[in-house]
Amino acid sequence: MPYLVDANNLAGRLKILREPDFDQTLVELVRDYSERTDKKIILVFDSSDTLGDRYTEANITVIYTPRDAVYNNADDKIMELMANEKRPQDWTVITDDMNIIEAARDLDIETISTRDFAAELTPAGNLADDGEAEDEMSDLEQAKITDELLEEWEEK
């Protein structure tokens, strides 16, 4: 069962998103996990590049979503990959994004929260603790952020 990962979302959960080369740090963590579990994993990152990029190493495929007329961010690419998959029920999506979670459920795709996956990904004790038992955003907060992002994208 391949994993389709909202990479920026996971990097945020791991508290590495603001680090230089956070993407390479995440790729290394996921590579180690993949080697331990023999899981096929697709990491989908946001990109500021209009061309994007894609490469594969062993069981890891890394996609930098192009920023163009088709894709605003990695979420758009993840939604496209889910919709075009011939056997979506064989996939698992790792994200906290409610729009992606809802689309995945509509396609009978299993979802795992970044919190749960991060706990599997990192050795015990290395996961950055945010000090809260549960810091999930409410649906209203998610909708507000989504609306704000849409307005920002429409201005560009």
C-alpha cells in the first residue's frame, strides 16, 4: 500500500519547515522509514518553480509541484494523483488538510494524520513536542485559512 504524503504538511508537524533544506531532511527521514518498512512513498512538496521537478530513489518518489496555471500548490497535485489512480483503495494519504482528507474518503483512500505518521517516522523521543495534547484546527479555522489562501492566490 503506497503512501502519498503532503510533504510540507508533514514538515510543519515535524517542526522542520522553516529550516534551510528542510525538504532534504524530510526525504532522509522518509528514506530511513521506507528502508525499515519497505513502503513505497511519494512525497509531494510545494514549489515556487514554474517547472517543478520529480525524481525517484529506491522506494521514494519526490515531486516538487510546479506553480503554474494548473497547480497552485502540492494539494492540487495530491488531488490529481488521487483522482487519477486506478486503484485508489490501495493507497494511503498522509495529511492534515481537510480538503484532501474529504477527497480521499470519497475515493475510499485511507488517511493517516501527520501526527500519527510522524510518530512512526521518527525514533522515540525525537519528535518535536508542541506541548499540547491536541492542536488540531477546527473545521471553521480550516475553512477560514482556505478562504484566505484562495483570496491570496486570486490576487497573483
